[in-house]
Amino acid sequence: MVFDKFRQQLSQLGDLKKMRDQALALQRQLAAEELVVEEKGVRVIITGDQKIKELSVQGVSNQTLIDVLNKAIRRSQEMAAKKLQEISGGLSGLR
């Protein structure tokens, strides 16, 4: 009986590791993909993991603006992750 519970816990840990590995693989895939949007003289290149690689208006780019936008996006993602963690009960083993 005790051994069965232990085996079940090990199986659950293995499942969590598998899910974590899949999530990490998906993150790498998303980071490698790019989306280009051009409209009315504005060009944006953003990766699948929501990092702005290029932003230009009428051919003029501003790296400071890109950096600030990426910082804002990252902070909003962190805020959303925190809220989801609160809801899910903090599945910290998935990190």
C-alpha cells in the first residue's frame, strides 16, 4: 500500500517534469518565430514569445522605445503569471 502511494507520487513527478519539458520546448519554439506587421508607415517585428525585435515609424527606429515596450510587456506577463499562480494554487514545480 505504501509502495503504491510512493509509485503514484513518482509517476506524478514524472508527469510534471514531462509537462515542464514540453512547456520549455514550446517557449523555445515561440521565441524562434517572428511576426511582421506593417501598416501606415509603421513596421513591427515581434517574436512568438512577445518580444519586440524591431519597431520603426517611416523607416526610423528607436531602440530606447523598443526596450521600454519590451519591459512593459515583460511586466504585464509577470503580473498575469502571478495572478494565474494565485488561482492555480501555485504549481511552482512547473517552473
